[in-house]
Amino acid sequence: DAKTTQPPSMDCAEGRAANLPCNHSTISGNEYVYWYRQIHSQGPQYIIHGLKNNETNEMASLIITEDRKSSTLILPHATLRDTAVYYCIVRYGNNRLAFGKGNQVVVIP
Amino acid sequence: EAQVTQNPRYLITVTGKKLTVTCSQNMNHEYMSWYRQDPGLGLRQIYYSMNVEVTDKGDVPEGYKVSRKEKRNFPLILESPSPNQTSLYFCASSLRLGGSYEQYFGPGTRLTVT
């Protein structure tokens, strides 16, 4: 699986959009970009995934650059409950999810 | 409600006493997997199963066994637990194998081996 790079931590203001960056410059054409988050020590929660096109669901939006070397997860209106570690994962058909250190996001009132 | 359940949620045991952590999903998923999470090491895959009676090793299988006799259940067995198996364990499932299928995780089992 291609490696991803995320900032170790970031703060964002409650009610504002939170933009979480991820670099995956070695991604190959058939690898998906996945985002999960983990709140405290709960089970990782699936957020969204995409291959080439931008994606949106009830939780977030995923913007993938045209060259696919980076992506941004957007939480449209951050709430205090969005405080968590966010993981950006690139993966092919192997169902093993390679979680890195993630990005500790703190939503500030 | 679609979910992955694990039992027990917390367990303290002694070295060498066999234990089983159960995992069950109600989504008719073919693929199931076990991970362990340790500080500084992230989540690592222990074993996975692509369907009933089909299992294979993940990255850290030593000291663990699994079985998949029914589609919904995927128990994790520690025949002779040791202190280095103290960890937070997660079960996950997805519809089937493939990069486009998201995995759903259980709530976790915190195991302490003394």
C-alpha cells in the first residue's frame, strides 16, 4: 500500500469547515483513498473513500487532486464531537488497512 | 441496526489461561478481520477471513488462532496468553474483499494479561 503523510495535529473552530490534508504521492492508479477516524479508544469509524472523483456523504466531502497525489477531507461544520484522530489510508484490493499515526484534530469551542 | 459486536469489552486474565474473544456481525459480510492496537504501533492486522472456512494470517498472527464456521462469527482465540498480548483488539468486517469495500469496526476489547 502507498504511504500517506498527514500533519500530526491540528485545531479547528467549532462551526467552521475543517480541512484535513493528506499527501499520497506514490499512489497507483487502482488504489483507493480512505478516511477513518477514531474517537478516544473506540473502534475506528469509516468516513468516506474515493478513487478518482470527489465524493460526498452525510459526514464529509473528499476532494482528490487531479494527479491523485493528495487529497483533503472536509468536515463542513465541525462540532466538538468531531474531535478525534483522523486516518488517511491508501489501499488496493488487499483488505488490510494500514493505519499510520493519523492527525489528531481538536475542535475548539 | 447494522453493527459489529465484540465480547467481552474488557478482560483481565493471567498468563497461560486460554481465552476467546467473540466477534459477530449482522450485515451478511463475507470478509472479517482482527486487529490489535498498541501505543506507537498503530493498528496491526492479526488474521482475516474471506469467507466461511477461509482464513489467513495478517501481519502479527503469532500466539493467536481464529475460526470461521459461520458467516456472522469470527472468534479470536488465545491458547496461552502472555503479557505481550496485552492490547486493544478490534474486529472488522466488510461486504467482501476488494479495495472499494469499506470496513466496519467493532467497539474494541481491552485485554490485560498479567
